[in-house]
Amino acid sequence: MSQAFGALGLTIEVLSGPSGTTPKPRVGQSVALSYTGRLNDSAGTVFDSNESKEPLTVRVGRGQVRR
């Protein structure tokens, strides 16, 4: 599943989740995230990633991730 956020230039792609469903965590639930931040340039330059590290674990709706 891929979702684009136009004016922000942000695309989120869910690579895994519950089988056959769209993952929709509820407020207060913990989620583990692996991410790669890329610039929207011709090379897709990586500016941040945790691919070689532990997943980032946050609680949904608690303001733990920057907006």
C-alpha cells in the first residue's frame, strides 16, 4: 500500500502488516517502524534511515514522532 501526501512531497509505503488487511493501529497502541527518508530528486538520495538498526517503536497518538 502506498499513500502520497501531495504538498508535503511525502509518500508512505507499507511493506508489511497483518495478512490481507490494511494495518490501522489505534491510539495508544505501539507500532514498530523501519524507515528510509529519501529526497524527491532524480537519484532518490537517502537523508535518513534506520534500516541497519532496531525498528523505531512509538505509541500512536502520543506525539512521539515529529509532525
